[in-house]
Amino acid sequence: MNLTAQTLQDALDCGGALDLSDRACLMLTGPDARRYLNGQVTNNVANLPPGEARYACFCTHKGKVEGDCQVAADGEALRIDLDPALRESAFARLGKYIIADDCELADATGE
């Protein structure tokens, strides 16, 4: 499914719902989760209020966009919603740079 802002708006205007069960979902938890993810994506997610989401991109160290996602604050955890094709590469990329940060990354696809 090609998910666009217009598709979402059309569904909401009609009182309908969208099936997003095919989307990939990563979960980042821990005291350093917000600070860590804020340094890995293009949008500010450090001050994301609970229950809200922001659009962001993953970029290479040279600024080339690798993919995009929606980051939602779910209590103290951050849910990263992304295209299923990006699931493995995003999980590997984010996991690779958790070194001294007190956070954990989990694949929450299907939950």
C-alpha cells in the first residue's frame, strides 16, 4: 500500500480505517532512548509528548536519506513505524550504534 497524507486524510474524512498491520515496528526503551534516537533521525524526537508522533528520516553520515519513519511516544518507549522493506536495515543500523547508551531496541512488528 502506498501510504500518503492524502490517503490518511481521505480515510479519516470518510470515517474509515486503514489496515497498517503490514507495517514494521521497532521499539526503543530505556532512560537514554529519546536522546539516542534524537541523534539518529532528522527530526527532534527528544521532546516528543506521550501519544504524539513525528515524521523523521534515517540518513547516512553523508546526509543521504536511507529511509523514513514515524516515531511515536508510547509512555517512556519510542515506537518507530516504518516500511517493512526497511525493517532489517533500520534494526541493524540502530542496534549498531547503541554502545554506551542505556537503551534497548526490539522488533515489535505484529504487536
